[in-house]
Amino acid sequence: MTAINLIAPQRKISDGFCVWLTGLPAAGKTTIAKALQTELEKRGRVVTMLDGDGAMRQVLSTGLGFTKDDRDLNVRRAGFLAGEVVRHGGAVICALVSPYADARGFVRRMIDTAFVEVYVQTPLHVCEKRDPKGLYCRARAGELEHMTGIHDPYEESDPHVLNLQIDGERPVEKNVCVIATYLENRGLLERVSNPAALMIGRYQPWHDGHRALFMQALEMEGYVVIGVRETYGLSDKNPFTFAEVKARIEESLSAFVGSFEIRRLPNITNIVYGRDVGYRITRVGLGPEIEGISATQIRSTLNVIGKPYGVEWKDQVRLSS
């Protein structure tokens, strides 16, 4: 059965992803999540953290208890919020016990291929020994009900569905490395070692000249970062949002998925550099026919063609996308 993205059924998720850390209380989920957040931020990602002991229980699920129904509702709430972050291209880490497989499956179906379930497998006796909040001790003394691992079960996922199982007793750094490597292999996280060429432009609109430049950059380095200057709304010449520009580029380069990424940049109007340290700046000659293509020319031509019909150039581009 094909998984359905309930957040936006028609949208292809590409840039965003969700790492869902699940396991017994005191398995080490939050510790791993914080270390993973640091690693992702070092790589330039903006990361949203949804911790079962933090934002979820303290803000979004304050009225919920720990029965199965309440736990499942807490997980679904976290999943919906995570899905919204992913839908907008963000990275989100969720660290929740989430003990029931059906609730985790619900979230997986919502977020689809951008969902990465990581089971932090830590033996119960190790979790009890850690017990930083004294929850296991209270549960054993009869002071706490619905304690996962004592009163209520933890349901492991089908191994054919689970993305990763990591050892909660292993050093945190090694677990973070395992998760980051998995994300790289899935194409959800760029590899830090990849050489890359950088293109910067407004792309209002993206055209065949830009595509030709991309092909040259790809041949040179094997990977291209396309930086889109944020100029939306600054003038009539900048009508397209970052999302619209991004979608047009992705459509144009659909045959090269995995060989490029698109990043939103500030409105950079000057590039200043000193010594060439580990990089070079290359002026690519594409020939007069390709170099003659310009966004200004496209806008002027479309504007003239569209005037008799009352269709502005920017609307013509949207219709042809």
C-alpha cells in the first residue's frame, strides 16, 4: 500500500526530515537528541526539537495523562507538528517514549519518506539504574501508574519498517554518527565531505541559461548548491516567492535529483573575498546563444506578448510552470 502524506497529499517532501527517537524512559533519547541537534546545526540546518519532557508535556499536552489513549494523542500531536516543520523544509527531532507501534505508524504515514524512526534499545535494568527522575523507583513502590516497562508495554516496531536501532549503552557520539550517516545515505542530509559548486542568483524566472550554467557546474564538481537570493516583492521584477522559484528549479532539474540542493540566501548584492583558501571562482563561458538568454529579456518579451490579452509576464510564467 502506498503511504499517504496526510499533511499535504500532493506535495513531494524533499528537504525536510524528522528523526523520531523512541524507547523506554531513561533509554537516552533526549541526550542523543540534543547531541544530534548540535551536529545538524554545525552542518547549517535549523533544527526544531520536540522533547517528551519539554515542549510536548509542558505546553502542547498539559491536559493529558499516561493512559494508552492519552499517550497516542500526545504522539499524534507531536507528529502533526513535526509534519508541518518537514513540510516547510525543516529538520525536526522528536524524543518521545511513544510506546505504541500503531501511533508511531500513524506519524510515519503522515510524514512519509521523510520520517526516520530510531529505536534507542536500552535494557530495562539499565534504564532503572539510570532513573534520573526516580520514575521507576516510584512505579515499583506503587506511587506511579502506567509506567512503560513496568505496568504498560513498550511495543517494538516491525524490523522491516524500523529505520534504525541503536544501542543506548553505546557512547552518544557514536550513536549520533550512526544516525547522521543514515540520513546522508538516504539523501536527507548533505555529506560534509562532498565538494560542491555554488550558484547565486534571483532566478526571476529560472531559465535555460541558468540550467546550462548548472550543467557546467555539475560537470566541474559533481554537486551543486543553488543559492536563491531572497528578493520577493522588492519590485515588480521580483514577483516569485522562494517556494515558487524552488519548485521551478526542481522541475527543470528533476533528472538530477541527489546532485544538487537549493538554499534560500539573503539578498546578497556583493561578494567579497580575500585570498583563495580552498576554493576558486570560475567564470564559465557558455557561448553567445546561451549567454544571450536573460531574465530581463524574458520578462520584456512576455510582457509585450501578454499585453494584448491582459496577462502580465509573471502570470504567464506561473501558467507555464
